[in-house]
Amino acid sequence: MFKKTITAEFAFDSAHFLPNYLGKCSHIHGHRWRAIVTITGDVNVLGSQEGMILDFTEFKRKLKELENELDHKLLITENSISDELFNLLKEHNFVIKEFPFVTTAENMAEWIFDVLQDGHYNLHVVSVTLYETPNNSATYSKEED
């Protein structure tokens, strides 16, 4: 069975580090992340969006909202830095976003997928491919039942 999909992307700049990693990525470093999101859904048969799954303007608005949540933030694993350092960074106006997982590209792709599926965004996501560099990406998708 064939399904119709649409794809859009967004990008954000953020820093992170991988606690307990044995290598350079254990140090704070930044990325220009690029997320490619594919969704599916029923094609509208009436109205101004006839023939569309979702108007690209609306799709891009939703992605921009998520982009703003991640852009120019320090993405960290919960409890991966001391309370003293956390408070010091906050005092110096660092914007920190904590996650209950290590912020690898694989985990971040899954998180983006899940967030876009939730009630607020309410998208039927097929896949999320997240580039942490121009040449390295991770893809998360779920198989349909």
C-alpha cells in the first residue's frame, strides 16, 4: 500500500556533551543540527487544503516552534553536571535544556519524533533524520503495525 508523505526540515544551533564517553565528545562542543521530518496523513478532499496532507506553512510553523525550543541552548543529560556548575551557568544566562537521556544524535532524533507526535503538535511522524554534522546523521522511525 502506498502512502503520501510530506517532508520539511529545520535547523538549530546548540551545545552538548556526552557524559561518560571516552573521547572528544565528552567535552562541551557545539553543532549546527539539521532535522528532516517526514509525516503522513489523510489527504484533504475539500476546502482550501484539498489534495494536501497538511499545508506546508502550518507544517513549517510547527517545526519552527520546536526549533525555538532547542536553538542556542545547552542540551544536557539530567544530573550530568554538579548543582554548583548548573547554578553558575544559569547566573551567567546560559539557557539549559535537560533531558532524561544522553543527548546523542540517535536519542535526540527519537525525542524530536516523539514530541512531534504528541497532542500539542499532533503530527503523524514517519521518520526524523537528525544531522549533527553535514556528513553524520541518525534516523528514527517506527514500523507501522
